[in-house]
Amino acid sequence: MKHPERIEDYLEHIAQAIQRATEYIAHLDNVSAFDKASAIRMPSYATSR
């Protein structure tokens, strides 16, 4: 890590991203619905496992 003094900022950004992701999928009935929705929005290289 280049700036250890900024760990609090990094963690806050991660927490915000988790909150946004949670809100994004809150309306979905199940995970397969998310997989179908994300496939439309993400390029194929981002969804390969």
C-alpha cells in the first residue's frame, strides 16, 4: 500500500461500495436474477470466473 495513513479513507470507500452494491441488488428476488442483469451491464471479460 502506497499510503498507509489513508487506510481509513480506503475502508470508507469499500464500505460505501458495498452499500451501493447491496442497494443495487436489494430489489432482485434471487442471485440468478443478478447474474442475468449484470451480464447485460458488464463486458464478458469482467464476468469470466
